[in-house]
Amino acid sequence: MAVLDFEKKLQDIQEHIEVAKIKGDNHAVETLEKELKREVEKTFKNLTPYQKLLLARHPDRPHAIDIIERIMDEKYELHGDREFRDDEAIICFIGKIGDEKCVVIGEEKGRNTKEKIKRNFGMPHPEGYRKALRVAKLAEKFDLPILFLVDTPGAFPGIGAEERGQSEAIARNLLELSRLKVPTVSVVIGEGGSGGALAIGVADKLAMLKYSVFSVISPEGCAAILWGDNSKVEIATKALKISAEELKELGLIDDIIDEPLMGAHRDYDLTAENIKNYFLKQIEELKNISKDELLQKRFEKYLNYGEYKE
């Protein structure tokens, strides 16, 4: 498992514990385990926004497919936008979560080099967003609730994507998803980058995993534009207010979903279970609302974005 810079002290203590176990020094093991516990609590209860960004980008962090495999039963994958091609940066499944028949649409980065290239590193083309919209409309047709899993550095900015209407595809999704007549829940599970995240982020309930991030631009892009200096990334991260706690305080997300203290990559099953339970709870509440009231509440929610008081 990859070790982040701020975790190296924890790794050192863990290595000392393993050595003590080999030597059979139980007293040293007990002492070191207490020290490790204190250090873990100290480190992870005082994370900076930049450290949370590193956790959101952790190479071992669970991806959409990892979550889907753990929470969906009787699932069947749906492909293609029926216009150009199948964009594998977007994955769509129909099936069941618990006893709830539903559709899950997620952004997938891929794990190894071959997968990352296949998935375009989680950066969808316009056909990916059109695929997501096609499946969302299919869910609406059969009155199925939708779970969106957001995890992308952003929409793909290549020439071909622009030629095929990248900005229009994102804008179309913002419009169409805002008026779907079925309950929708969107969860940022890793990195929610700009319009690439917003294109599947419009929902009745928008939540974030504890160490995920959601931003209008990457901290690197912000640092380059404002200061022309990539060394200012940490300052940019703090200024952007991209953490779940900050966005919840600003009223831009509805809820924060807990994950293991040391990050979702430490326990895929627990993280997936937390997302499953959150989805089922929200859908149970949303299904008790009439279609007209559901749409009205969704419109009011997004119309209130940007409201502020002196």
C-alpha cells in the first residue's frame, strides 16, 4: 500500500512493531501499539486541506467499480450513448442495492496502467456524459432511483472532446438531471473536479466521503493561474475550500459520509457499506415525497446556491 508523506512516521512505528513481534518482545509491542494509536489520532484529527487532497487521490483509494461490486446485487452493465461510442470513463449498472431496485452511474479512473488508459484516467468525453444521461432517462422511464458516484479530475479537455460538444454535454446533463422525476443521490467518493464532476453531481442529495474533495478547479490549476507557481499548491488548496467539512459548512453539500480514520483505502468493505446505508436511507425518505414536491425541493436547493449574507 502506498504511503503518503505525512504517514511516514506511522509507517516507521509499524515497522518497529513488526520487528518487536519477530523478537518476541511483547512489552515493546504493547508500548509501540499505544504510541501508534496516539499518533494516528493526532495525525488524522488535524489533517490540512492539502493532506485530505492527497488522501482523495490515494492510488489505493476505492474506485466506483469497487463500491459497485460491494453494494449491488443482480447487476447488469449498460453501455454506449447510442450516438458515438461507449466511453469507459463512465460506468452504468442496473440492479439492486439491498431490496431497492436502482441504477448506479459512476466515474471510473482505472487501477493499473492498462485500465487507466482504457478509462482515460477517469476523464469522460462528451459521449460519456451522454451515456450517463441516457441511462438516467432509462431509470426515470422505469421509475428507478439513481446513485451517482463522482470521482474524476475533470472532464477530458482534448480537441476531439471539444469538437463533439464537451461543454454542451455537461450543460445538458445539468439541465436534464435537475428535472428527473425519480429520487437521485450523488456521492463524491474521491476527487470531484469541476464540470466533470457536476455533470453527474446534480441530485436531490449530494454527499461526500469524509476525505474526498470537490472543487471548481484543481489546486494545481489554481496555483498556476493565480501565482504562476506550482509550489503554491498547498496555499491554493486551502483557499479553494475543497474539503467535505468546508463545503458542508458553506451549504454546498448535504451530508458527509464517514470512512475509516486512516482513509477509505484501509477498508473497502466498510466504506462501501457506509455508502450503501446512506443511499438506502435517503431513498426511503425521498420516495415518500410526491414527484412535484421532489422537483420543487430540488429546484429550490440549487436556486439557493450562491446566496450569502453580509
